Amino acid sequence: MVSNRTDRVFICLLVMLMARAEVQVNFSPECKEFLYMGTPPQGLQDKLFKKICQSYNGKPRFVTLYDTVDRIPVYSAYTFKRSDGSKKVDVPWMFEPQLSIVSGSRDMQHFPQEDLHQSFADAQAILDDYSETISFERGQLNPDEHQAHPDDKAATYTLTNVVPQAREFNIGAWKRHEHTIRRRLNNYCRGIAYVVTGVTTSGHMIRRHNMNRVGIPTYLWSAYCCIDFDHNAPYDVRSKFPAYASHGLNDKENDQVQEMSVQHLEDFLKRETYVGKSFQLFYDNCVPPQDPLRFP
């Protein structure tokens, strides 16, 4: 990330002046449906991140907290849909017009054939940022295999849902982890599963034309909350409900993904990234409102 914190804030303020007001100060009710109890993760220290309600084909699909300085999402939050894991491979990559003063569209848009207006490239990553890097691929935080409807899958192909992932990590340990979570939630989550997947900062950047363009995360992390689950599931599965979490090092060699409690992930993120002591991923720690253990 930007090494000088003062410079980072100054640049963020400049970008804020350029960004459309449609990027939400607070998520609207229709976009809060992707968040457990309508509540985003609490305690993030940087208030200059952009809240994006990611919309495709006239309908909200998921939400993202976006860093317009490092041009990567801090996290994407979505509701898991039961899926066979197939990928929608015929979707062109898209950008977010809400981060530009040029377009009035609410929906994400396909990249045009001609050059984008500079205000797009100032506030978000573009395809050219990834075109010359060999070591890193575009890794989705909301993966298409965790969605079922073709439009929900298509919506994951926006660069505001993408971070640079080491190729070996992207197609190896992290992909296997996404498969594991998909199978677990497919088989044992009976209600809605809320998922938040994000990154920690590193200080390293993808550069283009001798300029820092896209931040490279050190870790990827993810957590889910499903309060309506199969209580007859095997114990090793049942112990991972109603909520569980994971993180993995974004590296081509030491790329193992470790699963853990949400509390342990929160403690880890308090050490590794810009979050405060009150940081909490899920409202009330994803404790079911009528849990008899809470109300004896």
C-alpha cells in the first residue's frame, strides 16, 4: 500500500471529489440483504473506502468495500447460492461506472473497445493493469462458483471484485478452499449463508508506466454465517456452524489456507490490517437471535 499514510489520505480525498455520489454512504436496504442482519463488518478504521452496491442487469448482486487508492476491494460480501460449481466462462470483464464522473449508469459495464476516460483509471483498476503481469491473476473475492443464476455469476466478473492473486495460490489452495466451502454450504446450510471475503494490505503494487496501480494483498481471508444449518451433520462439520472463517497467504509457495473460528480471524486481522479494537465481521458474532444458549 502507499507507504506514507498522509499521502494516502490526500490521494483518497482527491479521488472522493471525482467519484459519483451514487456510490453509497450507507448501503441501501436492497443492498443490505447481502449482509447478515443488514450490518456490514464494523470497526474498519479507514473511512475513505467506497461502499459499492454491485448491480448487474438492473438488480443488486452483492456489495463491495472498495479502496480507490490501491484500486482493489477491501472485501466483497454476498449471499451464497447452492451451485454445482460451474463457471460462466463467456463473460467479459467489467468496470464500475459509479466510480467515475463520466457515466450515470448504476449497472457495471463491459469495458469499451476505445480507451476509457481517465477518471475511470484514476479510481479503479482496468484491464491493462493486469495485462503485463506474469505472476498474478485476477482473483474474485465473490467467486462465480458460489453463485447459481447466470446473472449472479456474470456479476462477479467486475474488476471491483478482483485482487491480484499469485497464480499458484489462485488455481491451487484458494480454489480448493472455495470448493470446500461450496460443498459444505450446499450440503449443510439450510437457510441463507452470508459470506464476507477480503484482503490484508502488503505495500507491494502492480506498476504500469512507472506508476503504482494495483495493490497486491498479503493474505486473503473469508468468513461465512449460516444460522439455519443441519444439526444432524457430522460433528466435524457441525462444529463449523453457524460461522467459520479462514485465511491464506497470497504466495506461490507458502500458500496453505487455514480454517479457524471467526474470532480467531478477527484477532488476526486486528494485527495485520487497518481495523480497530471493535472490529466485528458479523452482527452479534452470528449468534442466532433465539439461541437457547443465549437466553436460558
